[in-house]
Amino acid sequence: MLIRRETAPLFRNLIEEMFKGYNTDFELYSSNRSRMPSANIAEDNEKFIIELAIPGFKKDDFELKLENEVLTIKSKEEIKSEEKDENYRLKEFSMCQFSRSFTVPDTIDSEKITATYNDGILYVELIKKEEVEKKSVREIQIS
Amino acid sequence: MIVLEKKCCPSTVTSSRTFETENYAKANIIKKDDFVSIVISAPGFKKEQMVLKVDHSTLSIVGTIDEAENKKYIRKEFKPISFERNFEVSKHYDMEAISAKFEQGIIEITIPVKMEIKNSKQINIQ
């Protein structure tokens, strides 16, 4: 009797799992009480793209760090927080310190991570490693 | 009352857009001694996609963006969409001297206090 064994793990959204930068991870990786900006994650054959909505900054205001497969994007300490004595008549958003972390899968080439800041969105590109070429089928001659 | 938000009328904007407007283009209004500043957060927009209109005491900010999305998203928490926000500005402020600057998705509109009002204040102190 042939028993078929399921070798692949139950399919959860593995990508989601890898990119969780949400509540629990945030707790772990963020040492200060900072805001967590909204992020979009896109994927194509060659790369993942993280888009972080952080308008109103200059590109020198943030730092990106990859440490032990965790990518952390955060604003630098020197940014002065909003003055408390500002007389706000309406306040729907704030531009203050932020931090967000993402777990990066090992299919990403960590040497090839780039980031650009345009129109208030930080685009982080994570290039996927080239797949190890599958060995071509060899015909073996029987002597 | 310095600046009052004026809800755009439903006939000019579709209902779905009105709902999304409230969720997307967030605004701050800061009052200083000499001016009032309206700051709108609109990441993903370019300067050419924003239009500012002044009609008497009404300030209107319209941002238009193409909805076409080429990328395949596996997680989506924000989406730049077209919006419109209107503000009613009190006569205390000089709408003729309005100025705006747009940088990295933030539009900052500055409206100074009318000169007569500023000068009259100075006279009183003397």
C-alpha cells in the first residue's frame, strides 16, 4: 500500500507571515512609544516592494537597518517632536517619530536592499535571490 | 471661529469618494499670532495633481490621482485616492495673501492675518 505523505506544510499565507510587522513584532522591536505608519507590500518576480506612507520628512530623517532578518525603518532621534504649545484647531494626523519592523524571509538577497523617498512614500525594494539553477536532466548511458 | 471645515456637497463628489476623503486626506489647522496654517497629508501625490481654489472665503483643495494599479499587492494598508476638502476661512484672514508649498506629500497653506487687524492691535498696546 502506498502511503502518500504531505511534505509541504499547510498553506497559510507564508508571505504574510514573513512580513508581519504588526502588533506583536512592533512590541518586540520598538523600544520607544512611536507611531507605526501604514505600509503596503507588493511583489513581482524579482522583488518585494514595501511602501511606507510617511509624508513630510526629508530622506536624511530616517534610517533603515537589517538585523537578524528583521528590517526596521525608523525616524532618527534628532527629529523634534511637535511643539506642545502649538495651537491646533484641528488635528487629524501627526508627524512624529515612527518605527516599523518587518521580518524578511531568507529568499531575499540582503545585499540588494534599496530605498527611495518620493512624494512622501518610502519605497523599499528587496530583491529576491536568484533561484539555484536546477540541474538539467542528464542521461546516463548504460555500459 | 477661525477656519471651519465645509463638507463638500454630495452632488459634486460621488458618495464613495466622500467616505474615502474622510479617511484619507487628513488635515491639521494650526493657529499662530500672525497667520493660520492648514496642513494636509497626502502621500503619493505629486504637485501637479493638487489644485487649490479660493472663492471669497472658501478655500478648496482638490487632489486627483489615477486609480490604475499595476503592482500586485500582498498587503495593502493605504491607497492614495482622489479627494476634496473645503474650508471656510474667517474674515480675520487675508485670502489675497494666501500662499502654499508642497513637499513630500504634505501641502502647507499659510493665510496671514489682515494687516489692518494686525496694526490695530499694535496701536492698542501703545
